[in-house]
Amino acid sequence: MKKGKNYRNAVAQIEKAKVYDSAEALGLTVAMSKAKFDETVEVHVRLGVDSRHADQQVRGAVVLPNGTGKKVRTLVFAKGDKAKAAEEAGADYVGAEELVAKIMQENWFDFDIVIASPDMMGVIGKLGRVLGPKGLMPNPKAGTVTPDVARAVNEAKAGKIEYRLDKTNIIHCPIGKISFGAEKLNENFETLLGAIVKAKPASAKGQYIKSCVVASTMGPGVKINTAKISG
């Protein structure tokens, strides 16, 4: 597939053999953006682990200091006081069995993150088949199964993102919008990479971070110097 003129012009600005410091890479990513919309900036990190082994899974969540630039729609499964607390925290949808039925019967997915109090996991267990493949099933490691649902809602609205290894041992994560500018994007980048380094499995051997690339929605990838990232 032939790439457009803007893309080709952007590629021409990247030194092929060079690996950039994160601040420089993100500055270049912002400068290259010519799209007519506010592009999302994503990080792609290849890790030196094997996702087929349970003890080498890398998964967690982190609140980005500058948010993601995206309005996050939260669905909370809770009852009683916890449901009330979730509503007061600004959750978009709060409920129990009736929301399970709505998802199952209407194929309803007008939400970006699902949070549940621990006592609700039995109720929503049957949703694993539909929420799991979309990466939406609540999980204690991601902080989305918690007795403090109000805090989870606040963190989600503030820019909490989940990172997880895919089958090719790569983590793909958004770190904000082009409009943030290089400095704020770099703060988010450093926060995310710091969390990934901390999540290094004890069983991981050799070089942990194999490669790291940043790219905007329509732009080319810029390689980041992994030697500057501990791990």
C-alpha cells in the first residue's frame, strides 16, 4: 500500500540508524504530525520475556500524570453503599444483574473500563466470554476489582491506563494526544516505562526491554534508546 505524502515527508525526518532519547523522539513525533485531528500517541515496548509462561506475564495499571486526553466511560458493578459511592465519584453506569443482562442480550458496550467490587465477581463471571477478548474484564492486578470502587472511578477518569503483554511479547499503550506537546507526553512516557520496569518478572532473564517505539496515529514509528531505560 502506497503511503501518503505527509507520511513520506515524516519518514524523511527520521534518521534510520538512530535511536533517540525519549524527549527527542516525542518532540519529533509531535513535529511530524500533520493530521487534521488530534492524533493519539502510542508506545510499543517489546520485552525479553515469554508470555506463554504464567510467571513471565507483565500486566498492571498506572495513572499517567497528564491523563490520556480521552474521555473515559466507566461501568461499575456494585450494590448498596458501594454503588452510591461509585455514582458520587462520577461513574457513567452503575448496576448489577440488570447490566449483565443488558450486555448479554443487547451486545451493549458503550463503556471503556469496567470496575467491580469483589462481591460482584460471582454475578459478572458469565461476562468473561464477552468482556475478556475486549480486555474489559475486571482484574485485581489492574485495580479494577476493588472494594474502593470510588477511587477506581476517580483514577480511571484521571488517566489510569492498563498495560499488558500480548502474544508477541509486546505492550501497546496510549500516552496522550499530540496536543499535549512533547514535555507532557514525555512525562507520561517515563511514568509508563517506570511501571513496566517495576513489573519485571523475577524469572525474566537477559535484556528485559528489547525495543521501544513511539508513534502517532497516522505517523511513522520513532525508535527510543532502550539503554537509557533501566531494565
